[in-house]
Amino acid sequence: MILQPQESSIVKLCLKDTRENISEIFFQPTISSHDIEIHPALHTVKNSFPTVIRNLGNTTIHFNKGQVFGEATPSFLLKINENTNDNIVIENICGSPNNNTPMCNLITPSEDILKKRKDELSQTDFKLEHLTSDQKQLLLETLLDSSVAFSKSLKIIGCTDRVIPTFNFRSHNPIKTLPFEIPHAIQGTIKEELNELIEAGLIHRNISQCSSPMVLVKKKQNPTNPHKAASYRMTLDLRLLNTILENSTYPLPKIPTLINEISNYPFYTTIDFCKAYWKILLPEEMQDVLTFTTPFGTFANRRLVFGLKTAASIFQASVDLLINELKLSGTTGIYAYQDDIVFGAHSFQEMHNKIRSVLDILIKYNLTLSLEKCVFFKSTIDYLGFNVSHNKIQPITSNILKITIFQPPRTVKQVRRFLGLCGFYRYLIPGFAELKECLTQLTRKNFPFQWTPTHQEAFKKLQDVFFTKPFVRLPDWDKPFVLNTDASGQAVSGILLQDNEGKFHPISYYSKTLSNSERNYPAIKLELFAIYKSVHAFKTYLYNTNFKILTDSKPLLHYKKIASPTDIVSRWLLYLSEFQFTCEHIPGKENTLADFLSRFPDNRTEISNTPQDEQELILPVVETHCNTINASDTSLEISTSTWLKEQADDTQTKEIIQLLKNPSLKDSNNIRGFYIDPTTRILMFKSHRKSQAELIVAPKSLQHKALDICHISHTGLDKTYEIVSNRYYWKGVYIDTKNFVLSCEQCIKNKSFTPKHAPPQSNRIPTRPGDYISVDIKGPLSNSGYVLTVLDHFSKHIVLYSLKNITAETVSNNILNYISIHGRPSQILSDRGLQFT
């Protein structure tokens, strides 16, 4: 059929393939061209009806056979009849003409659908080889009896009205986005998928003022069949629609909390819905909004779709309703994150009962599972990125492999990707914030990307952590918790532990990178900040329990007695007052817990799933002390072998040792007081001025280390020198100690600076006008001039003088001019500028 420009034509439309007589239809045009005008109308028909088609454009329009013009109730397509040029055919494309709702969209499934679900399954579909023969037989009978709870094809996936989703929009203006171009080579794939979705009743043809573009996402290639043609997933680009859609207030579960809950059980079952979102029916008004454009026309979704920003909350709410109904009936230990449902049990019988209860409620609400994604009665499962077993949580092996084989990043995007992979497991990684700090800097705005050896070292350390397959234990709520905190110049960290038969097991880790302002905190404030942030992070574990905090900052034992705390410290103390805990001091050399936060293995080992390859963090329980560190203990920070090696390599100490070994020179004045300890063979010095104290002779290479050990508490010069002189000996020890203490960066930060203020000035009270005046100069001004101001303090009268310069002569002449008019004052006040002095 041909229409010339500005031409109208009456076209006869006829019905094709009708199963019964239809007397009336409502015709709705589907042509989207602006040059074609067809009016919707209600028609009385006897297998045909006339309508008017008008060409409003300036070009000739050709209508090919099979051209779609519109729809007629109930859901018929209008096509040009292949036998005539003036007849249009209405062809039925979906279901019975007397039924607007496809069978698969019925809330209560038909007997035919239930039969198809049963016929799809066989005994070989259930993977139960890990069970005993009795367990397998019992569970298989239950699963086959509930076979209608499983589905494979789209036509029988089922749907529910358990949750009727509601949507609120900030604007009611129609959202219409231009479609994307689709390559011709894959349009056949799109057509096949559209036909499948139409046949399943999940979408239908629709004309709407709203439309969103279709996007094709390439599916992951099957590694077992790399030569298979690529397949695509059809999705919608709903970004523009999401901008006007109100956020949902329904929360999603926190993954760490969920993982901790399920690891209470020794056995697990995981189930997964078949096409999860497509089980939620959309209201008709939302179907119109979710119309999308394809090369074959526009379609609307009947079910919930991916890409809608509230879809996750809607589906989570529907799943939670099912779980809560099970809980009310007495079935507990069931958890869900979206369509991933897991439930645990302590025995096979308990698990069997839970499986039966879950399948019954799924059948009740016409929901089906994907059998290939279900796992029954396992002692170890992979769930939400974690490998979960009884009282033990660790990353899944596939993600560990991704991290450990990750190549050094070359772009900011690759750095973000690597940190994202690692950050998902941050509560399993000790000192994570400090480890990633230098890598995080590369992702900051306006920070130049330059991969240095420092970045490579941090990158390798993070990979090494995952090579050890880190994991944490589940908390035992009957045992007290121990919280060990630590602070450095870059981050604060905390590790939550529990004592298990003389060993500390990690429950969770916390770390936070310090901001620029937080890095200026004094050491004592940083340690308190570490306690505050760690307690806040672990509040779900620690609230309303008695626990212990271990810290290597001795002053924090009396944190409640802080005098005149600042506002921010007051807020920290107020928050900590809600918890019941005691602080205990742990000496630095015994603080193996905090020390672990920055100590990682250097050697990589092969990743293995075998238990003997797992490296569990088990830390010795240390005895805490509230007294000062013993001097003899502190010197052991440097090992005996180190003392012997360095003394033998140092020129001065080596000479003394050789002289001591010569019997004829033992009484020489040059070596008086020196001797070799018979047990350790270390060169010692007996001081006659220090109550016969026996001192280690420190070679040049170890003097700085010795000062660092003695100054670990950041005491003043006198106290530090007293400690050093009671432990070590070398020439010039006082000068070296003084220089070390005065240059200590931490001491400089901690030292309180009290500026000297001038004494308060008492201004004289004037008794009469002109008695007391003040003078000052304002400028330079925009015209390069100045202004001399003279203020009478009694009357508050101000006189201004314009000055070209502010030499003493110019200023004094103007002041004399003021005095000649107003009289001589008793006192003149100035800022002691050069012009006035």
C-alpha cells in the first residue's frame, strides 16, 4: 500500500484466525512515526472494520506486507494481509483470545503447569552423592514429593502476590530515552528471546509515553566449550528512570552479620530461586512505565526487572515475609540475602524437617527453585563470597586466586578494582587500613599516578595476606571478649579476640585510615581514639557484656580521670561510658596481638583447599601487667647474637675485646671496668659511679636502637638518660641521648606549648573631652593613599586626615593640627608604629 504526501486513505481491516465471533474491539494504533496519523477507535466488526490512515509528511510512504499498525483488545496485532493491499489482518499472538492473563501469570498455578514441573525433574537431577544411602533415600523422597517447587523453563517459573510493590516518583513527567543501535548480526538473537518472553507471558507489546532502551550484555563464556557462539542477556538501561524514583527504605541484611549467624551450625543447605525477580508481579501502571524499545517494537514488563534501583529491596521484603512466616511456625535458622537462601542444622533429621517446611511454603506461594543451584546438607558451603564452615569464616578460593594473581596495577581504575576485591574481606585482614593507605593515595583526585617500590611493597603485602587464607572464628557468647587496640601515625586498628584453652582466636578485625587532622593528635589521644573506634565497630559484640581492653599505652589505664577533656574527647568518653570494660596495660614486648597487625609472612605458599595448608591465627595468651617495664627485660629487645655480632664488627669494642683476651694487658687503664660476661660472652662495663651497675657496651651501630628502646614511653631527657645510663655504656651517651630526645617527633607533638602572653593592660578612663585620644593609620587604599584616624575616648568623636605618605613628619604635622583645634590631650595611645615613635 502506498500513500502520497498529505494523502488519506480508508483501509479495511479484517480479523484473522478468530476462534469465535467478536462483535466489538478497541483499536489502538502502534505506529510511532509522526508522519502517520491513525486514530484509536471502538469498532463494531464482522471479521473486518474500516479505519483512516493519513500521510502528514512530504514524502511518499510505502507499507510493506506484515507491517504492524496497532493492537485490538484483547491483545491482537494488526498486520497487512498478504493477499490484498487494502485489508489489514489482526493476528492472535499470545494465548486464548478470551483470556488476557497468560497461564504463567496466574497466582494459583493450573494443573497443567504443576504437571509440567513434575515431568521436568528426574532422580538424577538431585546431587546427593555425599549422603549415606539412608539419608539419600529419605531426602530424595521428600524432594520428589515437592517437585512442583522446582522449575527449569520460563513458562512454569511461577509468580506470587505476597508482596505488591509500590513505586513513588519525584516527577510524573514521562521518561523517554532514545534507543541504542543494535548490531544486525545479533538481532536474530533478540527476536528469539523476545518471542520466548512473550510466549512465557513475562512481557507484552505496549505503546506508552515512557520508554527505556534495551541493552545487551555478553554472557560469560563457558570454559568447557570455548568455540560455542557468544550468547547475550537482554537488560534495560533504567538510569534516567531511577533519577526520579524514590529510594526504598527497606534495608538489606549486613553480609558480615549474616555470615556470623549461619556459621553457628555444622550443616548447611543453600537454595536459589529460578529467575528470582520475575516472580514478583508488577501493577499495571508500573508496567506502562517500564516499557522498553527494541528493533521489533516496544514491550512492557509484567514482572520485576533488574536495573530498577528499588528492585533489591522489594525482593528482599518478599523473601523476609516468607522467612518470618516460617519463624512463627517454629522453623528457625533460615537466612536470606536476595535470592540466596541458606539454613543450618545440627543434625540430618533437623535439616530434613527444615527442607520440608521451606518447600511447603514455596509451593503455597507458587515460588520455584533452580535445582542446579541448590546444595543439600553440606558441612562447608560458599555463600556470598565466603567459605563458611562450623565456627569458621574465610574468603572463597576463587576470590583468593583473583587477588593473588592480580598483576601490579597500571591505572587508577585497576588500583580501585584491586582495593575493592581486598576491601570486601577487610574484617578478616589485620591492619587493613594501614596496609592499603599508600595504594589509596593513588586513587585520590589530582594525585599523580606513579607506581613506586613503596606501592609495590604494599601491593605484595596485601597479596601475601590472602596467600595465608586468613579467617576468623565465630564468637562464643558464653565467654568474655578481649579487645586489643593499637594506633600509629597512619591508622588505628582493633582486633576482637576470645580465649580458647590458653590461645587467643580472632573474631573480627577493624582498621581505619587517619585523616590529615587526626594524624596531628597526640599519642595518648590517638590511643584513646583507637579504643573509641574499635568499641564502636564491635558494639554488636560488646554491648551489655563485660570485656577487657588491652593497650600498650599505660596512661589510658586512668582514662576516666582525664582533666578538662576537649569536646571531642568528652564525646568519646560519654560513648565509652555505655560499655562495661576494664583497661589493662600490656608491655610493648609482650604485645604480640598489636604486633601481629603489622607483621605478615614474606614467603608465598601454594593455595590449597586441604585443611593442613590453612594457617590459623592462634596467639598466646599473655599476662598483663600494670607496672613499669623491667630494665633487664627491655634490653632483651636486642638479641644476644646481635650484640655479639655488632660488638665484634665495631672497631672500638673489637679492640677492647682483644685487649681483654690478652692476660698481660688485663690491668691496663684503657680497659679498666670492662669485662666479658661469662654466660652471654657480651662485652660489659661495671660503672663505679652507678652503684656498681653492670652495663652493656653498645657499639655505634646499636646506639640508636638502644636509645629507641629506652625512650619507648617518650619520657623527658632526665628520665630517658637515667634509663639509658643504667643499661648501656658508650662515650658521649648524654649528648646522644639529649639530641635523640629533642629530635623525637612524637615528643614534639605531645609537648604542650604554653605561649607567653603580655600582662593585661589597664586603660585610663578619660575625665573630659580631649583628655585621652588614640591614633592609628589605615591604608594603603585603592588610590595609594592613607588615612590618619584620631579618636577621642571620652566623646567617641573621630577625626580623619588624608595622607599621601606616612612619614613621621607628615603624621606629626597632622597630629599637631588636631591639637591646635581640639586642645592638648593628657595621653595619646598608639600601636607603637615607626611613625609614632
